[in-house]
Amino acid sequence: MAGVVLAAAVLGGCSNTTLDIVRDVAGSRADIAPDAEAIAASPYARIQVKGAGVSAVMVLGNDDDGRLSWYSDRRHVVFLRDGLLVGSAGLGRDVDGIHVEGDNPFLDLARLDGQPVAVARRYDWREGYRYGVPVTGLLQRRGTQAVEILGTTRTLVHFEETLRGPGVDARNEYWADPDTGFIWKSRQLLAPGVSLEIVQLKPYRAGRR
């Protein structure tokens, strides 16, 4: 029944392009290492997600005014906005919503220097009916690191963000392009004690999936 509900949500009112994306996901193998040539040949944007018992290559299903929906062949869904995790479904320990309140330094990471920057968020967890949980992050640049993605090594700026709030004591990490601030890789809090590693294998550009 859960599979039928998700399929209806994905396919209901979809265009032929979206149907092609779903077929592409269904034909992929999420439990093996991503193949650089196959991903380059695919017309669709892809990410790799690990954590919460999931290891999957996901395909972009929808761009809802900047809120990107990524789907795996095993009915896992991850929602991102500007490289930040903002929701999930089908992972077991899901977050219904993550909201940055006030100034969002992630919109201009390339300009951040070594001074810590505060980030205010609210998390919505269905588990335990914990909605609107206030969490304060302290974001700081930590220098550069070499990161290999699909055989290509990139020199990226490493950021750490300590998170504190009711029942939350965690750390997010981000590896971003030094010129644009684009987040190529990250580890982000999904639920207390659970994080997701997210890697951009074939980034989405507006107008191209």
C-alpha cells in the first residue's frame, strides 16, 4: 500500500519527462557504487545519499520553486533547497521539514571568512510529534580539502556547523566550491543521532534535470 501511495504521488498528473525519470530510477542499481560514464550519459541530475540505513543514487523528480525532490528506486525521497536538507520520506527516521529562519549564510558561502556565523533553524519531526524544534547552528570555515567525486578531484572549502537545541547535539559538514559556494558534498542532520551524507554526482541546473 505504501508503494502504491508513493507511486501515485510521483505519477499523478506527471508529464512524459517525469515518467521517463521514474523509469530511469527504476532501472538503476542504488546499492552499488555509481558509474561515472553511466551518470554522464544520463540526461538527469543525480545525487548519492548514504545514512539512516540507506545507500542510494537518486534522480531529480521535481523542482518546486527551488525545493528539489530526489527519488531512489526503493521509494526513498530526499528534499533539498540550495544544497540544504529540508525534508525526507521513506527513510524510517524522517524529517518533515527543516526551516532556516532569518539570514541564510548558505546563499553566499563563498563570501564567508573564518568568523563563526549563527544559523537559526526549526526542525519538524513526526516521530515523537516534535514540531518546531528550535536549533541553533554555528557555521565556520575550516580551510580547503581535496574531495574526489566520480574520479574527479576538486579542491573545496570545508565548513563545519555545530548544532545545539532540545535533544540535539550534532555537527553538519559542507564542502563547497570556493568561487560559487555550490555545495558538492555534505553531512547533515536528519534526526537526533542520524545524519545523511549527500554528494552531487550530476548537479541540477535550472531548466535541465
